[in-house]
Amino acid sequence: MTTPADPRDIICRIAAGDLDAEIIARTDHAIAFLDHRPVFHGHTLVCPLQHVATLPELPADQLAPLMGLVQRLASAMVTGLGAQGSFVAVNNTVSQSVPHLHVHVVPRTKGDGLKGFFWPRRSYAAGQMAAYATLLRDALDA
């Protein structure tokens, strides 16, 4: 069920501008920002602006705008970061760390070490997060 923005929800707070994040893109319906604990650098979360907990709860008319941004980011992973492809995933309730729908778009390269659903997390060095965000924003604008 869609509900008004939840002030306790991290994604709603980012969308409202109340919490800092490295924003990659924003449309009338969705926002994309870098995951602060990425599987690989450039790992981006794409979320509806409207508070929706899971994919089954997303109104049908918002699916295309959300997945359109996911599709553009999957392409930007290749052109902007030099990845060979991407991994796109959504958790619904189980393993969902935040109760707000978010689509993971993760850059992938053959032999990158990602196996199955074991996702080791990384950190960004100082300034590195902003640099990756710029690469992805530039690729989206190209």
C-alpha cells in the first residue's frame, strides 16, 4: 500500500532532502542514489519517491517510470564505469533492510568475485563516492 512519506524512513528522508546522499538522478517519480555500503563501487539504489514498501504495492502506473530509470542506470554502469554489465535485484520484505521499495543496480565485470547471493560490502575512500556519482551522472546525461 502506498502511504505518505514516512519521516522515519531513510529513503523518504533522502527524497525529501532531509538526509544527505550522493544523488545520481531524480525524476518526477523516482530517485537514484549511491548505496553507502556498496557491493561494488557505483552500486546504486533506485526508489520510488512515493513511500511504497514492496514491489507488489507499487501502483501499476509507476512501474514504467521506476524501471525506466533502472534501465538507464544499468546502461550507465557500462558507459560510465566501464563495467561489462550489471546485476539488478529487489528484495520484498525478506532481506529488505529498509521498508521502502528499492532496486539495486550493481556494476558487474566477469571475474569480479560475486557468487550467488553472498554480497560482501565495501566502503568508499574519501572523495571516491562523489567521483563515482559524477561518472554515473555524466553517463546518464550523455
